[in-house]
Amino acid sequence: LGLEARRYHFASLYDPLLAMNTSKVDALPHQIEAVYGYILRLPRIRFLVADDPGAGKTIMAGLVIKELKLRNLARRILVVVPGHLKDQWQRELKDRFEESFVVIDRGLMDALYGENVWQREMQIITSMDFAKQDDLLPSLASIHFDLIVVDEAHKMSAYRYGNKLERTGRYRLGEVLSRRATHLLFL
């Protein structure tokens, strides 16, 4: 294990595609170009990946997560997804990138009553509609995340009616998240 750790240390110094080479993915050229040619070149990631469905945005997000972790730039990570995709994201990140994420929902929140679950866990997946709730936003807003990934980010929209701007709960969640993250990746 010591030799393997040493090998990973030196590999990270010389392998610009370390996350891709240590993950169980066959990345496509457009994914490699997006992640390594654009996203990871930024000193502070604030990026929107707006590819077509099925283009592998989950794989790109996984590569960004893994690469930032290998470079010691991200420890506390939050993935915000539509409710029906929580388990899929958890499974994909575990199977393809060997990253374990805890799903935070009402059941876990109730089980750990009185404790800020957002602070307790380092790698979290949660539902967009769960996190936007008024009773949860203050506890979420009190935590700083190194990286936040938002899937289906187009659902965090606001609407303009004449001169009035109507902010939805999801939009307010997006505002809170953008202030609480060093790196932010919207899919």
C-alpha cells in the first residue's frame, strides 16, 4: 500500500489525465476536451456544461470531482440532483470513480435530529427539491463546500413578468449554493 501511494503521488505529478486513468470510464474526446481543456484550466471553476442528453455530463462531472480530489483542491463536495436521480448518481460515482457519497434526505435528517448533517458528511448527494426547503436553507447556507455539482441546473430558473422578477425556491437554492462554493459546476 505504501508503494501504491507513492506511485499515485508521482503519477499525479506527471499524468495530466490522472482521474481518467484511475477511473473505470472510457471517456470520449469531447468529454476529455471539456474537462481537461476548459474546466480544469480555470483557477476557480464556475462552469456550465450544456451538452445534449446522453452526451456524458455525469462522466464529466465525475472526472472533475476525482481530479480535484487527487489535486487536493476539493474535500467537501455536494451534488444536487432531481430527486429521482439520487440513487443513480450515487451508484455511478461509486462504480465508475470509486467515490462514496451519502444521500441526505428527510429520513437521515430526522435520524440525526439536532445535528447539521451538511457539516457531518464530506461527500453528499441531495435532492434539489429537498434542499430548497425553507427550514433547510439556513443550515445548508452555513457550510462551505469546495465543489458543488448541480445536475439539471436549468430547473433553477426565475421568471420575469413585466418589471417583476419571480424567484422560485430552486432559484433561491442556486443563489445560496453559489455563495457557499469555491468551485461550481452546472450540468
